[in-house]
Amino acid sequence: MPLPNATYTLQGQSRPGDPMYSRPKHGMLLRLSTEAINALQSDPNAKPNVDFVVSEDGSVLIGESSFSLQSQTEEIPHDLYLRSASAAKPFVPLKFYANVIGKLTISERELDDELADRIRKSTAAAAEKRHNPKTKFIDANNLPQPTTKKKKSDLFRKPLRPSDRLKPTPLSTSTSSAPSPRPSHTPKPSQDGTTSLGRRLIHYLALAERTSEDAVKAVGGSNCDAKTRQDILDALQSLAERGPSNKGSQQIWRLKHESWLDVRPYEWPSLSETDRTNLARGARKALSSLGIPESDPRWEHAKYR
């Protein structure tokens, strides 16, 4: 929001020895995407919880929706100033608040590697077809007749007889090109086995059994595109199994025993003690069902704390 036209006092950072000295704070700028703003404004009467997950591929949880974060370090140092104006004091000074050290960005949904590769190949094939010459056939009757320059007669050389002259031959230019077969593209599997989308789906299903529509809305957002929706449904088939009960006409899904190996009851943020205990109990049951002995390191995440 722009400031009213006026002159404001700027109060900088306090220094050691000042009566009101306070240690400088560090700030991060957060840039939201359109989908994240819609998630914040989905219910004007309620304020959704906003939690940040610190990991290699950090994310922010807004309500039940998850968004990927990209961090960037600020190369040029700058500061953040705040002002608290009121009706009685509309022109309060700007006070130093923090040093901005970085930026967090919630980017718009991007194309996955397979779809981007298909679009890139289709564009290249169209450009190649547009620039390649087509076969042309030229009628010999429309060709200009070759012209010969008259040479000065040589006293010691007889002129050529008509029968010895070269006869014009019909010309035809034919060029053909066959497009080379496009190499087949096979998507490479993820190196870590479970994608970021899969981890968010495991986090959501570990807390309770859900329908497929609830999983799509929570993991991909309320307005996700058709490609993201299909990816979530494919991950649901791989990581979950059908539960014994239904929710109306919709099928209920629950985590497979193998998927419980990626559950982290005491590492995931914003969980109550009851949720952490229930998650640890579910992970212990899954480990026992898989026949994994308690001496295995994978039991470490399921120990009660």
C-alpha cells in the first residue's frame, strides 16, 4: 500500500550503547503465487494455518494445501522498515525492523520434464517440416533455351557441324527428404524413489483415511490442472490401497504398509502429541507386518518419545 504524500522520519538501527539497543533481526521476503493467494483467501471468515517445512525441497503448508518453495540469497543488502499509523497519528516515523538476507518464492506450477520434452520435440518437428524444401517438378518446355556466344572463326579450325553440337536435355530437380524417426523418450525414475508430491501425499494419508477427491484437493490445490490431478491419482494407486469402507459413493484410501516407512511422526511440523503418537503406532504396526526386526534402523523413526 503506498504511503500518503508527506514527510516521514526514518529511525535507523540502534547501536550498542544506545538506551533502547536491540540486536538486529534477520528477515526474509516471501513472494506468493496466484494459487497460494487463493488458498489464503479461500475462507474470508477463517485464517488458515501457515507452516513452513524445512527440508531439501522446502514447502509451505497453507491450510491443507502444500506449495513448493524456492530460496534465494539477497546479494544486495537492504533493510525492512515498519510503521504503525493510527487515526490520531497518521504520520508516524518509519522504524527499522530487520535486515533482509534472502527471498522465498512460491512459483507457479511448472510443466514436468516429460511433458516439456514432448512440447519441445513437437515444436522442433514443426520447425523442421516448415524449413525443409518440398519436391518440385519443372516442365522442360518452360526452361529457357541455352544460349551460345558466337566465336570468331578460326582460320585453322573448322566450324562445328549441327550434328556435333550438344542437344539440350530436359532438367528436373527433385529433392526428397524423409524425416528421421524421433527418438523414443522414456521418463527416468526419481533418484530418491519418492517424489515431493508422493511425500506430501503420504503426509496427508498418514493422518487419516481419505477419498481420492480429498487427496487431489489437499496435495494439488483446489484448482489444479489435469496433468497434476493425474499425477496425484497415479501416486495414490502406487502408495495407497483401498480401505474397507466408503464415504458415500466414494472409495476410501489408506497407506500401504511399505509407504509407512516414509512416515516421520517426530520430524513433521505442526502435529499435536496425539497425532505423533498415532503416527508412531501406525508405523510400528506396518514395520511388524512387513517382518522388519526391531534391530533395523528403520524402527528409529517409530519409537515413542
